[in-house]
Amino acid sequence: MSAKKIVIAVVGIAAVALFFYFDLRHFLTLEALKANRQTLQDYYAANKLITVAAFMAIYIVQTALSLPGAAILSMAAGAIFGTIMGTLYANIAATAGATFAFLVVRYLLRDMVLNRFGARLEGMNRELEARGFNYLLFLRLVPLFPFFLINLAAGLTRLPLRTFFFGTMLGIIPGGFVYVNAGASLATIDSLSGIASPRVLVSFALLGLFALIPVLYNRFKNRKQTSA
């Protein structure tokens, strides 16, 4: 492994270790968000640019390192910035963090990721190679696989960067909006489990199936041509 790869790996591991050592998860809970909502809103009112920049930086790091807390950060975006702007900021930050992870895997940590997750990513890699944008959109819309695994799998394929970027940006809008909107109505939320209700999950599944229509059509068309 080259020196550059070793440095990247060490920095990433150190950041994750520090996160858990200082128990920063304590600040990424529903209770902590409720307790500090007014303080965050007051700070945002007095320091708009700093608050937006700090929020997005934290969200990018969280996503890039696959740390826990994405749902709470999305809710915080709604609580601080409102539904529309909160969705925008959260979407940009999550897409940027995912893209950073994608690039690191592709150009620096490919062998390490293959050794650690290769077997789990094999099927996803194969579909991403063959179906590209539509399959990525399906993965982002339907929560079948952890967010970070999709980033890793895509980084191992020849999927173009622009396809990953726009597929991620579009695919995470519905789920992100649900949590940001919940954060904008924080007083009515008692638990995270109540946000992603079965009705919401079914809606995501239908959106995902809609994204797969071109893929299914091409498969049907290829089979028909083969049998003919």
C-alpha cells in the first residue's frame, strides 16, 4: 500500500475513533436536538453563513466516514433552516460526502474495501456495472442496503462520477425530505421509528420500482431478441 493510501486510511480511522472515544453520538440524538433547538435557531438567526457552513461540513464528514447520525442531522436541518432550505442543504452535503467516499474508494482504497466487503458487494457491483443510473436510483430510493455500502460498491465499479453524483442527489431527495420535514415539526416527533412509517416505506418502494422500469424493459427486450 502506498504512503498516500496509508495516510488516508489512518486519518479516517483516527476520525472515527475520536468520534466514538468522545461519545459524540450523545449530541446526535432526538433528545439532544429537542433540548438545543432554540439555541441552534438563535445562533442561526445571528450567524447565518457560519451556521450553514458548519452544518454542511459536519454532514459531509458524517457521510464520508459513514458515522451514525444522518437521520438526526437531516432533522436538525429542518429544525434550524426550515423544510425547503433544510432539504437543500442536507441534500448537497449528503451528496458531497457520498461522492467523497466514492472517490476515495475508487482511487485510494480499492483493495482494502474489496478485502473487507468484496463478497457483500458482488451482486450490487454487477448490477451497477450493467444498469448504471437506474439501478443506483433504485438503491437510493429503496432502503434495502446501507447508504455507505452503496458508496463503496459504486466506487469499485466503472460507474461514471457524474452518474453517481446525480443518481445520489436525485435518489436521496424523498427520504431526506421526510426527515427534514419531520425536523421542522420537531415538537410532534417522539421517536425516529415513527417517521419512516410503513406507508412512507411503501411509497419509497414504489418510487424505486418506477426507477427500475427502464431496466426491466431492457431485460424483457433482450430476452425477446434472444429467443427470437
